[in-house]
Amino acid sequence: MNPRLVAGLDLGSTGVKVLVTDDAGTEMLIEQSPTPWRHGRGGTTDLQAEDLLATIANLLDAVARRLPEVTGDPASRIDAIAVSGMGETGFLLDEDNVVRAPAFAWFDPRGQQQVDALPQDLRDRFAGKTGLPVGVQVSVVKIAHLRDNGLNLAGLRWFNLPEFVVLSLGGRAVADYSLSSRTGLLDQDSGEPWTEMLAHLGVGPEFIPPLVDAGTDLGVATGRALPDAIVGARLTVAGHDHLVSAVSGGAIPHDRYHVSMGTAEVLLRVLDAPLTPAARSRLADHLINSVRHVVPGQHVLVAGVKTGLLMRRALQLCDITDRAGRDLLDQRVCALPAGGPSTDGGIEIAGARNDDGVLSITVRTDGVNAAELFRSILLHGNDEIARLIAALDAEVTPARTTLLTGGWAGMASVRDARAQVLPDVSVSTRAQDTAYGAALFAARLLTLIEI
């Protein structure tokens, strides 16, 4: 009997990936495309629903074409699909499931006026209630921005990206706990929508679809344009990408940092119970989130910095656009002597804080090149991570080990830098931890169906 095949679909900040495995976890193929952002003035970045769905359709078509060759079976098909993706980003849909506004990137700067206009009572309780710091990154601020710029929210519902994609593929309309934890609309203690924040938006509880755990069976793929090899696949939402990456290798020890190094670099700790509202507020002062995990009943501390975004922009600044150029720069950084402009104050970098993301470079000396610039960004990231670790250690027992995952972990210079501030660092051997983690959710879905 041929193994059953599953797919993990990861909606990342840089790229959209589809990873196919068999039901035992053996990787079969991967297809990926750049995330189709539209960039505007001042760093504004948004996503049109039709662009995202076209990207996914092309990827699924490519998967369907390759399946017979990869498996040796012309009738091979995908039996289940789980979708993970970035937090904070989503679409507003009307009662006919028509998208009414673009999705904003989590690093889009719009919404400060809405942050400033938040009533003081809601502002004071925000972090303790939601586990998130008040800022333009959270979904509720972007939703308020759309409302204040003319969008009538009456009759609309909010779908985080993975939930929207599952709905578009034919699945049920739901809200995943881990993704809803990124919106600023979820009470972390009760697990229910925060009614007072919904009232501030001018909407009711129906604004959020029914809440479910990651991995819930949400029906089958029925889209008319889907290839035959995809139609009928069971569907589920795997959840927030960093958390899905964290479970790709099994349960995370409670004394480990799981560090996911994508556009955002995230340090994650797992807890068996939520922290108190006071502790959540203290951590939010350091831009650290205390939210729900993709594992039912567990919670996570999520400390993020925008180092991946800064590194990407540094590569672009240095006209490095391919893997070969990145690898060469990596070698040059590793070969730098201990001293130099990046270590003696000749270069100053800013922008890694999770509420920033603007690469700021100050050069005070000669002798600065691409390698020195990149090392300076790595050291700046170290400084910000050290601050986050100090804040985490004040609330929970310090971690003793670290697992690095994600694309930037493939660079030796990055690994060497992080080993200076993180305990007992090891590196994942998987190229796509998040997509693989999503595939595991899809495989578990098949097990649930058989039961």
C-alpha cells in the first residue's frame, strides 16, 4: 500500500512554501514562491487577496505536476493540507466572503494615530489582557486604521492569513487560538474575545469566527480551480508560524529557547500555564508577548527582534541578491579579525527592536565594507537579544539550551554571533521547519479521521 501524502503550506513574510511529506514524515518535495507584497511609501507593505491566492494556486499546481514523478505513482494525491503563517496579518471579509481591504504586513508602520487614540482604560489593560504590547504591529490597530479611513466594519469578520486560505480552499470559517492571540482581540485568561476591545472597534463577538485549536478538522478542499490531486484533501489550520516551527521536532523542553530566524527573529519559551496579567504587562514593556501555543493547553513567551529584516535590507544595500553572494559574504564576515569598525564604534546600527525595523546606519570611520556592515548588524542583534533574555529571566527560570531554526541560521556568521548571547546553541537540520511542522499537523489530521 502506497503511503498517504500530506502538505504543509507556510505563509511566510519572505516566501510561501508547500512541503509535501508522506504520513511518516519523509520529505518528498517542496515548492516555494516570494510572498507577493505590494510596497509603498515609507515602508508601507500590504497584500492583495487575489495575489496571495494566485501564488498558492500556482504552487499547488506545481506540486500536482511533480507528484507522479516523485512518487512513481500517476494517481498520487495529497490527502491533507495544514496551513501555517505569519501573525498579525489578515483580511476582513463580508457575509459573502468577499475581501473588503488589503492585508497589512506585520511590519507595516501604519496605525500610530489609532494607537494614540486608544482610550486610556483600554491602553492600561491591554498588555495584561492580551499578552501583547500596545503598538502598530497588532491586528486591532490596523483594523482601526481601516475603520478610521472609511471602511465600515459592520457585518465583516476578521480572518488571519492561514484561516483565510483554508476558507478559500473550501474549509470552515474559524479562528485559530494561536493566530487570534496576535490580534489584540483575545483575552489570554478566558480564551474568549475581548468584548470591550471589540466594542471600541464598533463590532460584536461575531467579528471573530468560532475559535478552535490548531489541527482541528475543517473539511475538505473543494476549490473549482484546484488540481485533481488536491481536491478532497482534508484541511486544517496549523497556527502561528514561529510556534509551528517550534513543534516540528517534537515537544520543546521547558528550559530551551527555540529561536526561529526568519524576517523576524523570535525567541520562544513554552509554559504549561499562563503568566499573571501583571507579569504579562511587565514583559510587554520589553515588547515580549505572552500568548497561546499551537499545542492546546500550553502557552508561550515570544520575544522578537527584526534582525532578519535588517539583514535582508543590508544584503539588498550591498547588491547581494542570490545565495552565492550571501555565502561569499558569510565567509568574509567569519574571516574578519576581532577588531575593526564594527567593534570599535566606527559603525552604529539601530532598528532591531520589535517596534522599529528601520535599518539605521551611522558610519564614523573609514574601512567600512559589506562584511563589517553585516557583522555590525549581527552584534546589534546580540545587544537587543541580551536585553530580551534579561527580561525573560526576571519572570521565568533561565533557559539552558537553544535550538536555532530558519533561513538565517544557515549562515556560519549568524550562528557564531548568536552563540555569544544564547546558551548551548545547536542548529536544526531542516531547511523548512515551519512547513514541516505544518505537514505534521496534516498527518495528525489523517490519524484523527481514521479514529
